[in-house]
Amino acid sequence: MALAIDCDLARFKAEFEKWQTALGLSDWDCRFKTEDLDGENARCEYRTASRKALLLLDANHEPFAEPEDCAKHEALELLLADIGVLLAAFYSEDLVSNETHKVINRLMAALK
């Protein structure tokens, strides 16, 4: 199982770095690791001020999304991070998350 997770993490990282370049996110210092995410495929945790991001891939699930799709989704999440942080000063975190994910899901479809 650990070998499969390591392989998935390598695929996730390679695809994320491809999108990081394509989306002009080179100002971000990104780290990658696996973790039990309790029902999520992946997660992007970031601090916009320091431009540091931690990209997490779930270590304990039956894959219901390919690591490459997860990586693209998280790269798009990072693309919208600054806007999300600014909007969160005026609107609830749930509202901001829902609206940014609408954009992310549309971009995911457009960037196939």
C-alpha cells in the first residue's frame, strides 16, 4: 500500500508542478505530503503572505479521483488563493469557498 501511495504522490506532485508553471504560480513555495484527509482526495493549505503552500494527498482512500485531476484542482485553488483571502474579509468562509469552487470546477472542465 505504501508503494502505491508513494507512486500516487509522485504523480500528484509532477502534475501539480506542470500546472504551477502553466498558471504562473512560480512565486509559491510548495511542499507535498500524504495524510489521512477523512473523505477528501486532496487539500491545499496556504499562507498568502509568505507564499507557502502545503499540498496534501489523501493516504487512506480508495481513489475516486486520479492524482492528476486532484493536482490540477489544487493548482487552481492556489491560483484563486489571493482573491479568496481578500473576499473572506467581507464574506463568510463557506460562501467564498463555494464560489471559488464554482470557478475551479468550470476551469477543470475547460482545461481537459
